[in-house]
Amino acid sequence: MSSILEQTVETYGIDNWGAGYFGANRKGNLVVISPDNETIQADVKEIIDDLQKRGVSTPVLLRFPQLLFGQIRRLQTAFKKSIKEFEYEGGHLCVYPMKVNQNRAVIEEYLREGSRFNFGLEAGSKAELYAALGLEQSKDSLLVLNGFKDRDFIRLAFSGASAGKNVVIVVEKMSELTHTLDLITEVTKENPDANLPMIGVRVKLYSKGSGKWEKSGGEAAKFGLTTTEILEVIRQLNEAGRIDMLKLLHFHIGSQLTDIKRIKNAMKEAARTYAKIRQMGVPVEYLDVGGGMAVDYDGSRTSFESSANYNAREFANDVIYVIKTVCDDENVPHPTIIQESGRYLSAYHAILVTNIQDEIETVVEDITPMTIDPDDPQVVKELADLRETINAKNYREYYHDALEHREELFTMFNLGLITLVDKGKGEVLFWDVCEKADGYAQMKKYVSEEFDDLRKLLCAKYLANFSVFRSMPDNWALEQLFPIIPIHKLNKKPTEYATLCDITCDSDGIVDKFVDLHDVKPVLELHKLTKNEPYYIAMMLVGAYQEVMGNNHNLFGVPHEAHIYIGEDGPIIKKVIYGATLADSISQVRFDAEQLHDTFRRAILARIKDGKLSTKEGNDLIEYYQDQAESYTYLAHNPSK
């Protein structure tokens, strides 16, 4: 690997956050590495070029199911080794929370690999349960039902049990137990030998998680039963003669748990609760430790909210050791541990690739050659003098002088003392001084905060052909960081500092915080745009939550999607799913394309009748409008910069 390529890989932190799945080849292209053999790689730039030839333009979501398989195996292996090391007598299972990514392809690929280890599903709504009941799971896997439930939801769960699935209804509030007991009576009256679902209870722990979602745990949490409510559940089940159905204890302290210490505290509390319930003669077999296993998005391995200070093996070791210690202390059987680590399993497998459409000019540039005339205002002459005489010794003083002169320039313009041409000259000169001052400042060992702020002002704004709200909603809503990297030119030093603007008509549609090993970067190192040459970037690790949480801001629909197999002879595009058309997107807000066509047609025909348009012009307009209904909602490529 060349020195420039090594430096660029380090700049983007690929080895830190990539988990061994991503790298760069000698061509300078981003590659996706097979979890089974690191020598087998898929060149992302070649994939995009191939898709372009097939008429599939960016933005496009690339799915790599093998990375999903890799994460499943890593999780299963971590717990298998920990169970052996600590001589744990219980088992380990995983249920994938469908809310993390409900896409059919993701769920089916997960089940294809996960079924080897009896991994199952978790559903939190009637719609998710309905979908889950129509999917094939291994006979020993679980279907865990979380979330608030009405009678219909619970009745659907009973249907799943009748179909032979190992359904667990997790009681979130007391009314759910009432519905469940009523349905048990109703079903067994018709068929005393009916296959019934298992029952679980969700415990509201005192312990809290860490990171952005820590409020989802603790005493004020939205979900979970208090101690007295759990005791009431046990009493009612005993009274109904159904205590044997209570098989699972569940808790959840938050998503993206960054600090392993918080996890250990919660495990102790939950394990103690399990042990005490078990000592009451309740045949609980499963301890569901919930989700929350974090993804190290920035690669720092810290408790920062976009990172995690542990890996899968460390997580497994702490979970197994803590639960075993408590159970041995209380002299109760070791439970089978259930995990709901959807983010960890699915984040890595999806990449959004898009093109940079253009650069948005924010710093005033001299469009035509500028000369300083003797009759120019004094403030313009002084700015010109600053530009010509600034150097490494006086740059800080001159920068402050330029700020004062700019204020004077605006004041004089507002008072009508200078012309628009004078104001334009002054603005160009001011930004020239700023760029020179920034250049000198960045050469210093320590850069002061004011010049860090100046760097943000001077940085380029690259217009990226995507919607933050559709494809990276957590970045907008929660300031979640995602690694962003060019998919090519990695063997060339990036010379531009840039932020990203999306194509929505919203000032919030920007990305101006980027992953860094030691901090959060306000700018991203990118390459200078070249005329008539496309420039592609990838938003990495977007496989968890981003698709299902994406919204229809400005009616930008789902992007194209391609499923990629990493083969020994190169990447294989196994499937292409075309993204939303204009007709698809408007239908989401209940417009009917045919009705719109009819209204537009009548307007054109009226113009033809009035002689405002020729028949040919009118027919061409009608045809063009109708054809646009099947066009992509994103921009056509324009590598003009």
C-alpha cells in the first residue's frame, strides 16, 4: 500500500470503524471485504460503474448480506466462547428486532444465516407480527412480542402459537395480562390441547443505560412493570393455574449503549430479579437482556455517544459472568440468555453511495478581474493593502483588521455612502485576506479556536445528491455520526475541506459533523471536483434504523437498491430494486398520477384552443409530463464542476 493511500485510509479512519469489513485497494477504491476470506473483496467503484451501465444511477443503497452473516457469526461465537470459558449452564439465543430494519430482504437474509443458531425474531407491532408469522423460522427459535398490545394483537399471537411458533407475549401493562388470560380460557374451551404462547414480563429496572437513549431505561422509562406489578402478574397467573406459562423475564435499558459499566450494573439488577422470581417457584427459563449492543461508528472505542468501549467478546464475557455469579449466589439455574442486538447485526451491511452534484459557493470570489482604482473608498483600499502585505507573522492582526473593515464596509453601504460595486470589491478582498490568514494559521502547531471557526466558514459546501431526512435521519434528528468516505481517489491526497448539503429545500439538510478518532470534525477531507468527472461518496454503516426511519421530506423517495455478493471472481450484482418514481412518491401523500395527468392535459388543451400553443407543442408537453411520472425522484448526474 502506497504511503499516500495509507495516509488517506488513516484520515478516514477505515481501520478504526470498519470492523475488518472495509478497506482500500491499489486503485484507490473503497472495497468491501468478505467476512470469510479477507483476500476476497468487492470494489465499490466498479459496482457503481456497472450499475450506471445498467441505467441505475446514484443515489443507490448497496446491500452486502455477507456482512450481516458475519455479524451473526461474530455474536454467536462470542457468546459460545464465553459460555465455555465461564462454564455457564444456560444457552444463548438472539431475536432480531424487526423495527431495526423491516426490509424483507434483510429479515430473510438474517433468518437464512441465523436459523443455523436458532436465532429468531422480535416484533413490536401488529404489522411486524403479521409479517413474522408468514416467515420461516427454525423450530427452536423464539418469536418475542414487545410493545403495547390490544386484544387483536394478542389474538394474532395466539394464532402464531397455534401454527407451531414459539411465541412469547411480553406483558408491558396489566391490561395485556387480562386479555391474555381471557383468550387462554376462550381457546382452551374449544381445544383443551391447544398450543399456547409463552408469557414474559418486562421489568422496569432502576439501572440506566448510557448515550443518546439512556432515558429509555430507569424508573421513568416508558416500558416495563414495577416490582408490585410483577408480583401481581405472578399472583394472577397462580390464581388462574397458568404460572407454568411465565417463561421469560425481559429488560431493556436503551439503544447504542456506549459504556460497558452501565451494562454490567443492569445485568446484576436483572439477574437478581430473575433469581428472586425463580425462588418463588416461577419456572422462568429465559432472561431477555434486550438490545442496545453498540456499534463503534467513529472507531474511537470510547464511551462517546457514537462509539462503544467494548467489543462483542467483552460484552458476552460481562453478560455471562455477571448472570452466572448472581445465579450461583442465589442457587438458581442459569437461564437461557436472549439478546435483541439488531443495530449490531445490521448496521454494517448497507452503504448509501451518491454523487456530488456540484459545489455551492459561499465565499465571495472575484468573478471578473478586479482592479483597485484611485477613487475607490478608503475602506476598500485598506482591505487591498491587507491582502497584499499579510504574512506568517502578522496574519492574526491583519485578520482582526479585516473583520473591522468588513463591519465598516457594511455600515457605509447601509448609509448609502458607497456603491454596490464598492461593496462587491470589499467583500472579495475580505475573503481573500481570510483565506490567506487561514493558510498561515493552519501551518502552526496549535490552531486557535477563532481560526477553527474561520475554517468552517471557508470550507467548501458540496451538494450531495441525496436526502438526509430519507437516508440518514438519525444524523439530522439525533446528530448520530456515520462514517463518510469517497469510494475512489483514495490513492490521492484530499485537498478540500467540505461540509455536505443535501438536495432538499431545508436548511437542516446538511451534514457538518464527521467521525474522527479523537474528536468530532466540523469538516470532511474530500477531493477537488473535476469538470465532467463524477465524484462519489459513501455513507457507511446505515443498515440499522435509517431506512425504516427515513421520511418523505420534499417527496424524495426510497433510493435504488442493489444486493451484492462478494465472490472470488469479483462482486456479483444479484438483484436490483429500482427506487421511487415521481408517481410513487406523490401517491404516498394521496395524489393520483392519472388524475394529475388529466388536469394538466385539460390545461394544455385549453391553451391550444386559445391559440397560445400549437397542437404539436401541446402534445409534446402532455407526453413529457406523463413520462416524468416514471422518473427518479433524485437529480440527474451533473459532473460540471
